[in-house]
Amino acid sequence: MASETYEAIGRDCKALADRLERHLPMGAVSDWKGAIVSSVASYFGEIPHQRCLAHVVRQAKRLLPLNSPFEATKKLRWIAENITVLETSRDPTVWNTLLVRW
């Protein structure tokens, strides 16, 4: 992909859709940029599309300072960082509960 413009991503999604013919992907994972979300929806319809967990953690780290003096910020940063270590089928429920309780 030459760039992440709407045009370039749309062209790439169209080429992928043409190669897959009638076999839609089971889902998509992306950084959630508008061009990608829009193109996936345009070319693959209502398939599940989730945000990449690495990008979620990166955004959380950018917004939640490592050395914050606030316990709430430290706790939320810890919760965000641990989204990538969910291993059992129960872990997402536990993680979500931690977030809601925060």
C-alpha cells in the first residue's frame, strides 16, 4: 500500500475483494482509521471489524502518563495494558468488569 488515503485503501480492498470473489473474510482487524473502516464496510459489508489491541494499548499509553501522580490514571493504564494478555474465555469478562468498576 503506497499510502493510507481513502483512495489507496479503497483500491487495495477492491483488489482483495476481487481475488476473494464471493468468499468474504470472517472479520477484519485494523488501527480503526476512517479510511480502513469505510473501505472494509464498502467492500466486505457487515463483517465483524475490531480495533487492533496493540493500537488500543498504544493510544492508552499516549493518553495516560506513565508517571501520573493520580491513582485512577495508574489503574486505568494498568487495565489498558493488560488487554493483550487475556488468555482464557473468562478473561475478557474479568477485564471488562475491571474497566467498568474503574
